[in-house]
Amino acid sequence: MSDIAHIINNIFTHLLSSLDLSDGCDANYSFLPATIYITLLSILPLLDFPKKLLEYLDMPKDVLDDPEECQSLIKSLPKIVCNEHDSTVESFIKIYVHTKEHKRFELKHLLSSLLEIEYDKVSTHECQIVSVLLHEWSRQKLKNRDLRLLQIDPFVPEQDFIKAANTLYFSANWEHPFVEVHTKIANFHVDSDFTIPELFLNDCISMFKYSEVSVFLPKIKINDHINIQQHMKRLKFFKNEKQDKNIFDILDITQAVHLTVNEYGISTKYSPYQSARMERRRSVPPKCIHKINRPFIFMIYDLYYRCPLFVSTVFYPSRK
């Protein structure tokens, strides 16, 4: 497993051990809360996802060690699948450093995609160094896609942080099970060696992209901080850390993830509420509310990489 996969694996482990998601479960049940896997790096295929998922479903060890049994069990679980345009997910990475004068400041950036990150203006020389390193890291890890760095303004007072914003949007009208005429079967990459044929909405979904979604889901809210300092160092995120040690030291690196799902779907505060754009001789399918009363998997997948951005295993959905 690569270094980046180890990072994600540890992030997941931390989330699973620390998050209390029981608000989304029926009050009559005191069982395990919904199990959350989340990554905003679009590289979950590097993780041993099927086995990890089944471990948290308390499957016997002989089942976990049998790839065919794993595949069969994963296929048997109901799934709700939508693409990365149907979600609002945010993640902050905070990097605490101090200068040689022992001044401590915080470098912030908000990222939620591999494809682009925009930075606000920064002022200090130390921030310039960090932004250069981030830029170099992005060229290696993002297949030479450059970060779009805004010009650094040395004259902005008290401006000692980097901040970036990139949000995935949720606004669509879809059905599950999907209407056959609007679907296609494509391979869903669970990891690098394991794929599942899944029904996905085809390109005609663009016709409905401004509609509101009504999907009945349990209430889930993630708001947590994860210390990823050692993992970032192992990844060599800051390649020139030793030679620049006289300029700055990394004190701490944490990640905060924020995601909200309510019984009507994923939070849509960044989504436009416009009426669906109709085409001649075509109509938008009726809006449906799907009440789910048994365990299911909810997945948001990356349309380009065909891998999950967000996977939730919900054991006991709320019942109303």
C-alpha cells in the first residue's frame, strides 16, 4: 500500500473510532452508528476497501479472507450511487508552523478535489516557501496539473495564512432504482483490483441538474479534526523541510472534515434552486422520496476517476 493510502487508512480509522453519528439512528436501537469512510483526494481505489467495509460489518474472518465471498457480500448490499457533482463536501487542512523568531501562525487551505485549488493572498516569506512546496507537490501528485496560485502580496498587513476554497455541489433529480432509459452500466472501481458493475445515470442527467433532490436518508454529520503530521512527513509533503529548518518548523498538521446529510439528501447550501431546464418532447422524471428501512451503502463517486469520494455504511436508518 502506498504512503498516500496509509494516510487515508489512518484518517478513516480515526474517524471510525471518534465520530458519534448515532443521531441518525432510531432511538430504539443502541447498535453501532453509521460507519463513515471519507476522502476528498479521489484515490480510494488504493485502499483495501471491500475487506475494510466487511470488517466493520463484523463478517467472519474466513469470509474476509475469501475475495469471492467479499465480492458477493458487497454486491448483496443495497446501494445509492450518485456522482461527484451531487455532493457538498468540505475539508480543511491546517498547518501550524513557527518562524525562527518563534512566531506561530496558521496556514489554512480548504480543499475538496484533486483538480484545482485556489489560494488567497499571503504576505510572509515563510508562506511563500510553503506555497512553493505545495505547488511542487501538486505537480507530482496531480499528474502535472498545476495549482492555481494567486499572486502573493507582501504589503497586506496581518495576512499570514494560505486559504483555498473548492466545493463539490449537490443539485440533481434522480431515481433509485434508476429508470432504465436514463441509465447505463459502468464499472465502479472499489479498489485497484476490484470493480462492481453498477447502474449510473447517463449524460441526460445534465438536463435535470438544477432540480431539487428528495432522497430519504438518515441524518449524518461529520465535524472532526485529524492529526496527519506524521503521515504528511512520510509522504514528504514538504520536500525541503531539512534545508529550510532555519526558516520554519512544522509544529502540527491537522485535517478537519465537514459533511452534512439529512433525511432529504446532502446539504445543498451552495446549490442554485432553479427550475429544471426542459427540452422539447422530454420531461423530467417525477420526484421520489425513497424510505430505506434496512442497512445500505451510500456512495458519492468521482465521475472522472470512477472511485468513491464518500462512502457511508448505514446499519440502522432512521424511521419516520
